[in-house]
Amino acid sequence: MFRELTGVSTFDPAEAEQFGEDPLFVRAAARAVAILSVFEMTAKPLTLSEISELSGMDRSATQRMVHTLQALGMIMRDDEDRGYLPGKRILTMACSSLRLNPILQKATPVLLELRRRSHERVDMSLWDDTRLIYALRMPSKHEIFTATLTGNTVPTYCTAGGLAVLSRLSDAEIADIFARSDVTPFTPQTITTLDQVMAEVQATRQRGHAVAVRQLLHHEIALGVAVLDGQGRPVGAIHLAGSLDEHSAEDFSARFGSLLRQAGQSLSGYR
């Protein structure tokens, strides 16, 4: 059994319970986030019953919250009236997040130059615990639809960018992240054990960049380098991806590894 490349969600219906003792925590806002978060992994419009089940809320509360979010433009009915989808207002909020993020402002010209010099797909992701969230995407000439979407998510433990991030963490933190990850493989070559992850992390530490071969897609090779904050903590990664139909793993790493490391160094240490 293999997992489809449809994104990685960290949504937990019981997430709000950890804030039970916080007097400033607004549970109504948490319920709204729970409703919006159920769309992270779906491949189709969701009915009210499906939203209720996925969010962990009863049907009556779900109906009221969906009605409110629909009135505010955060949720909409799909064109064929089969269910609900995220609304257009989500797009403008996502744009604001990307536009105002200081590291992404700095990263854009760096990634454009890397794309110009490599002629391959270049991405930047932001690290979010067990997953990476793609924030900037500059596709190549041969891409599947999901590989062009900002906001798409991939696992930390088995991707080039994720391994680059893990290489900057302690072994204990790596083990904790792996233990909380869904390790259902995407391909027959996807790594699925902590020993395999640690072997890739050690190779990444020695090489200076990560190399991931056929981890998410059968034909793909990807390189990754971590982007660090002013305290040396990883905040994201730059990815460079190509096709194994055109490159061997060794040649791809040798040809573009230095360029990628330079790009990562130019973005690291921001404040």
C-alpha cells in the first residue's frame, strides 16, 4: 500500500483541548480553524456530514459554523452543489501571509537566480514540525499539477528539504519527529525506518545538502538545503528537483549541490 501525494495534514480534532487552562483562548475561533483545516487532505468537496466527522464537531455546531464561514466568504458551495470548498477569501489571506513574510521577501530573488542557472524546479518550504509547507514554487517544464501549488505539504522525514532541516536538529528531536509521522510510503523506495532516516541525515551533514531519490515520485531526484534563523534554528528549506530520466543522482548532486548550498547560506541568519 502506497500513499498518494496529496499533502500532509497535522490537524487533530482534539487540538484545542491542550489550551483548556488558557483564559485568553477563544474556543469559537478554534472551532472555525477546525472546520477550515479539514480541507487540507480532501480531494473533493465535502458534505456537512463529512465536515462534522472530520472536524470532530457535532452536526448542529458544524452547521452553524459552516453557515457563518460561508457568509464571511471563507467557505463556499462548489459549482455542482456537491458540497463545500474553501472560499476565495482564503486565497487573499494566503497572499497576505506570503507577501508579508520577511524570509520569503528575501528568498524570491535568490530562488529566481537559482532557477535561471539550473533550469530545474526550485521551491522554498517552511518547516512545520512533521511536515514542510511549500511557500514559493518555481516549476520546470514537466510538472504534475500539485507540484505547482503553493501551500502543498510534504513529510519532513523522507524529503530532501525535510532531511536538510532534520540535519540541523539533535538526534533526539529527529527521533521524536519521526515517531509522530505517518510513514506510509509513497513509492517502493520511500524510507520508512528511523535507521534509514538517520543514515540520510548523517550523509546530509557530511555533504552539506540532502539528496532524495524516488522518495515521493518514481522519476524524481531532489536536493535540499536548510534555511536557518539568526539563532541557527531551521525555519525552512530550499529544494531543487529534477527528473531521473535526464539526470543520475550523482551527477545532479555534483552539478547543482554547490549552487544550492550558496543559496541556502545567502538566506540563513536573517533576523
